[in-house]
Amino acid sequence: MIRALLILMLAVIGGIVVVILAGIFIYNKLVRLKNTVKSSWSDIDTHLKKRYDLVPNLVETVKGYAAHEKGVFEKVTEMRSMAMQASNPGEKAKAENMMKDALKSLFAVAEAYPDLKANANFIQLQSQLKEIEDTIEYARRYYNAVVRDYNTLIESFPSNIIAGQFRFEQSEFFELEMPEIERKAVKVSF
């Protein structure tokens, strides 16, 4: 009888230890993912700042060739300021969409000036911008993957209990809006 009671107590204590260890493991995983989300957002922010620093040089280069396109330059500058002031992923994504449209307008102006398109400084700035855009896209995909994993862990049982107890909140994805035209399938005909 005492032996059975002792075995039962050991089983209960063992079960409690397993539950506590599982809770510690889940908590640590939540903390690790939360910090990875912050770190990956910081990476995106760093790349965006590089682009923001490149835009004034690009504008100045185009200005030299197309001085009468003042509205385009003002729009790019305004969108750059808005994008730099945005703080969370949602605001940043909205500002980035407007910035992207403004840059398209700037490059459309550049298309009208063959001398500008051949200018070594413009070509270098355009190349740097493309490189930064590619890096931002990679960083955005990584950030969104980490956010997906973090949010899934927060919503999954039994980690949702620990997440709720320690007030872990879901993170926001960094999603750029795509115009309807970009969402449609491309028709190819020969």
C-alpha cells in the first residue's frame, strides 16, 4: 500500500515536472521568436533607411536634367518623409506603397531624357536602388516568415495559454499592397 502510494506520488511529481519543463520550453521559444521578430524588423528598417538616404541623390541627379518636373520631385520628397516617419509595419507598408509610386514617377521622368539615362551617376544610383530593393524584399520575406511562426505559436495550444499569461501579442506582417494589375495572371501569346 505504501509502495503504491509512493509510486503514485512520484508519478504526480514527475507529471508536474514535465508540465513545468514544457512551460519553460514554450516560454523560451516565445521569447526567442519575439526577439527574432524585433531583430528582423530592425533589418528591414536599416535597409529602408539606406534607400531613404539614396533617394535625395537620385532626385538631385534627375533635377539637373529635368528642372521643370518640380511636382515629381516634391512628391518623391514628401513620400520619403512620410515613409521615414512611419513607425509600425502597417504604417510603413502604406508609406512604402506611396513611395514606390513616387519613385516610378521619377523614373518615368528619367525615361524622357536620354542623356540622363546614360549618365554614369544616374546609372550607379539606379543600380544601388535596385540592389537595396532586392535586399528589402528578402528582409521583408524573412520578417514575415518569423512573424508567421511567432503568431502561430501564440495561437496554438498549449502555447496559447503561456502566451496569454505572459501577454505575448501577435506581430503585424509587413505587407506591401499590390495593385490589381500586378495580381492578374500575365497573358503570353505568340
